[in-house]
Amino acid sequence: MVSLLAAAERPRVLALAELVARHGPLFYLSRPLPFDWTDYYRDEMGPGLSRRLAAFEQPVGWGALAMAKDHCQALEARLAKGGKRTVNLDPGLLHEGGLILASAKWAPHRLPLGPGLFQELTLYFAGGCYNALPWTYRDYAGEPLNPVLGLLRRRLLWRGGGRPKTMGETNC
């Protein structure tokens, strides 16, 4: 999956077109989800940011995350205007037990993924929902992402022949 953070839809559309050309068709694209819990990206990307999550039809292996992050960083640079990103792309691996995100920023809880790249377990699945860890970004920690990730998890398990323990609504 890839998170696409932008103030305008056009940079996302351009990024998605290239991501689909590289990784194959999407099976899911979320509506724009509010991104209003921090001003961290405002100076670079402007006001009014929203996030969309894209999930690809073809699952990838564990080793694909580093290449996906490298590709996303190159794509961000190509779509930049005046040295500022117009879209922030965060690839991740969603699996039955959690969500792993790739990052170019080191932190003590992140493990090396490749030169200048790191990975972190951002969410873990327990009690019928994805749960935050102390370092989880607030926008990943609950609404509106948890229901979307739950939907993606159910599809992942369905495709793999497994069944999640909780199929109904949760209190997450």
C-alpha cells in the first residue's frame, strides 16, 4: 500500500499513474481523508492537505519495501515544484499482524531497511483492530484510517484463504 499526502488532487493522480504502471492495478483507493492534526508539512506542501490510501491488486514480498521507498522518493522529486514536494508518498506493507512503514528518517525504534532507509512497525493488530505504538503518528492511530486498514486486512486475509477472527464492526 501507499499513502499519498497532498494539497491538490493532480499530484496524486500523476503519482498514482506511475505507481500503477510499476506495481499493477489498484484494488482500493480511499476517498481523501483529512490530514489536520499537524502543520509539519505546511511550509513545504501548503495548507489543506489530505491523505489517500492506495492498495495494489498484486501483493508484494517483504523484500520489496526498500525498492518501493526508493521509487517513491524519486517520484516525489520528479513531481516537486520549486524544490518543494507536491505529494508525499509513504509505502508500507500491510499484513495480518500489523502495518510496517518505510522511512528515510532514522529514529531509535526504526530498523535499517537499506542505505538511508528504515522500517518501523507502525501498527499491530490485536482485539479486532490495528493498535498504535508509542511512536505511531497520530493520524495512523485511529479514525479515519483504522476502518480503512481493517477493510484492507479483511481483503488480504480473504485472498490468502485465511479468515480474520473478527469480521464484524469493532470499537476501534
